[in-house]
Amino acid sequence: MTTARLTLDARFPIGAVRRRLFGGFVEHLGRHVYDGIYEPGHPQADEQGFRRDVLELVRELGVSTIRYPGGNFVSGFRWEDGVGPREQRPRRLDLAWHSTETNEIGLHEFADWLDKAGSDLMLAVNLGTRGVLEALDLLEYSNVPGGTTLSQQRIDNGRAEPFGVQVWCLGNEMDGPWQLGHRSADDYGKIASQTAKGMRQLDPSIELVVCGSSGASMPTFGEWERVVLEHTYDDVDMISCHAYYQEHDGDIDSFLASSIDTDRFIEAVVATADHVGAVRGSAKKIDISFDEWNIWYQTRFHDVDQITGVDNWPVAPRLLEDVYSVLDAVVFGSLMISLLKHADRVASASLAQLVNVIAPIMTEPGGPSWRQTTFFPFAITSRLAQGDALRLRVEGPTIETEKFGAVPAVDAVATHDAETGATAIFLVHRGRDGAVDLAIDISGLGDVEVAEAHLLHDDDPYARNTLEEPERVTPGTVDARVDGGILHVTLPPIAWAAISLARA
């Protein structure tokens, strides 16, 4: 058995853990909305057609702010289609996912769903096929209490009080050639700045997210961020990061080390943003909205699921319904560790997505709902992470990876609430060849005891939860004990763990 030593010191925080770090993402894509959160004929449907079983799981997941309605979908979306009497709403072709959008669910219905889920709304505006005026109209409709035509329209449509949307995304992945309205960094930066300035004139209290590159592997990455921020630095609060990971060609070790890429991605965007600020002589800091992240087997979509044909526009087709393994969930947990390790600059994050589409929650039409393996690291981390994030010093073995070279076998972060004394430690063991014995120095916390100890591991790293076996994988417990200011934990190979400590 290998050993590793970790040191935790609450006197050296990274930054406060903001609740928006545990956000989600709902896009009109596949069976996410229709047959996912909304299925009027289901035995579990409430009076509005929302599945109660799904709502219960979303609340258990602990999702804070939810980004809506896309994603690629937003770049062709006309928000007016989703308000007013349902029988009068148009059916539209969604070019992003080659589907038909019925508009049965729009802004009002989704806001009602969020009220039931206990989450806040984060809206994306269409800067692909639309522009400044449409964004201002949506903001007025959403946030102005009354006295104007658009605010009165909202009231007439059943919402007397404003939606009060605080966070707004200025388009989506505008550097992506797949995106409707795709444009250069210079052109996007100009329209984003114009839109932001107009929106702030209407409601100065809002927070704005400008599009960063669609991913760190994009040829535009880095230069895109620089140019866009040169246009928008004074106008926005955050810049977006998007990242998805999957196992490639059996390279398990590189996949297990995916969070190394996340770390580098965040740090590169922060460096670029700070460079722009320094050149401008600005004391302002641009934070990051990591508003799309997940495990996503994109090759499966491109090879199997893509819909084509000018006469083939299905409603709510089965798209991107990845079935996640324990291995996927361990990598997923390590991505959450990366977000916490950058809590000083990552102000918001959105797990993409929530139901059926690359999601922690799955449903069957007319049938059950169940938790995927990735559900557990998110729900447990969202519940336990409080106060400040703490960077742990880790001394231990490394593993060799084809993509990243030698990386630490153990990755970890902690959170600490000074007021309550609650501490949580989140751990990943990337090693595949045996267990690792951890000795974590927690002497600086005083007299504490283990309150909870969760472990996600299976002897078969490809074990999954499915419709046939919805509880094949569930979290177990890990042996964790405090002795003389040292927390002793033994982690099996390919494992994620969370340990909560409380004052004794």
C-alpha cells in the first residue's frame, strides 16, 4: 500500500465558497425539458405537468442557479415564442439540435419550476441571430415591475412580480463555427459591449457574463479572451469557461487526470483577464463563470445520435443520453475539486446538464427516475462545502499519464466554516494499482470528530446505474478516524471520497 500525507490549515483560505458554484444548466435539447422535467401524463406529474420525482431529485442534488435556455439552442431562440397562451405559441425549428421546439415550456413555466426546485434563474440572451434590442426587451419583460408595455405583458401573462433575474449570459460559445451567428472575437466583443451597456442602463444591478472560448482546445483560445475583454472589461463581471471530458481510446490514466486540464484552463483565463486589466490600469477583477462542465462522450453523439434531413425534425428525441460509470463519477468529483480549488475566481459554475441529457438524473417516459453515478459527488459536495475553500498540501505518489505526464495520485481540497467549525475534505485517488493510506494533518482545527464519511468506488470501475439496475452504484462509507490531530483514511483505487468533520 502506498502512502500520502496531506496538511490542512484553516488560516490560509483560497476564497469563499459561493453557492453559485453548485449551479446547473437546462437547455431545450433532447428529452431534457419534454419527458424530463415536464411530462403532463406521468403518474408523478403535478398540476402544471412537472414530474414531482424529478423535482425531489433536483432538490436533493442541491442546485443553486440554473442557466437557461441554452446552450447552442439560445442562438436561434426567440424568447417571445415562450410567453402568452400556450395554444397561440408557434412551433419552431431548432437548428442547433435539428429538432422541433413546441414552446410548451417557456420563461413563465420554467420560473415556476425553479420556484418548486428552490433554484435561481440565470438567463442567456440570443446574440447569435438577434442583438441589443431583443436583449433589452427580454430584460424589461423580466425585471421591470410595471408601467411599460412589456412589463404589463408579463403581468397579463400571469406574473405580477418581476422575475428579478440577476445573472445574464451574453450569448453562447460565439467562437464556435457550429454556432448560429458565429463571429470573430472583435465582432462579438463589440456587440457584447453594446448589449451590456444597454442592459446596465436599464438595470444597473444585474451581473453579466461574456463568452469566453468554447473550450481550451479551440484555436481561438487565449486570443479570443483577450480581444473580447478589451471590448467588454468595464461592462461585464464574468467570462465563461466550458469544458467536457471523456475517456479516449482506453487511456484511463489521462482521463483520471482530466482536472489537471481544468486547473490549467482556469489559470490561463485568469491570467489573460488580469493582463487586460493591468494594461488598462484597472483594479477591477473579472471572475469566471464555468457555466458548462461535465463528462460528455461527444464522439458517441457525432458517430450515432446526430439528426439530419430537411424533413426530419423530431420533438424531444433521445439525444446525448450518456450512461455514466463509477470511473466517470470519480473524474466528475475531481472536476468539482478543481472548481473549489479556484474559489477565489470561479464565481459561478453550471453543471451541463440536469435531466436525461448528459445528466445526473435520468427518467423514462411514464416510468421511473433514477440517479446516475455522477449525481452523488455533486449532491454531497453541494451539501457539505461551506465557508472558505482551503488548499491542501499533498505529498505522495504520482501516476504517469500520456497526456499530462506525471500527476499526483491524490487530489484534494477542503472547506471550512469558521463560525460553525464544520470542515469538509474532498478526495480523489487516481491510482489504479492499489489502495493509498492517507494521513491528513488536521491539528490546526482543534478537537474534531468525523461526522460523515462517504466513498464512491466499485471493483468494476465501469459499473453503472440503469433503468434495469437503478441502484447498482450507491455511495458507501470509508473508514476515517482521528488520532492525535491526524485524520487517517484509506482509499481504494479509482475512488472519490468526502469526509465531514465537526467540533467534538
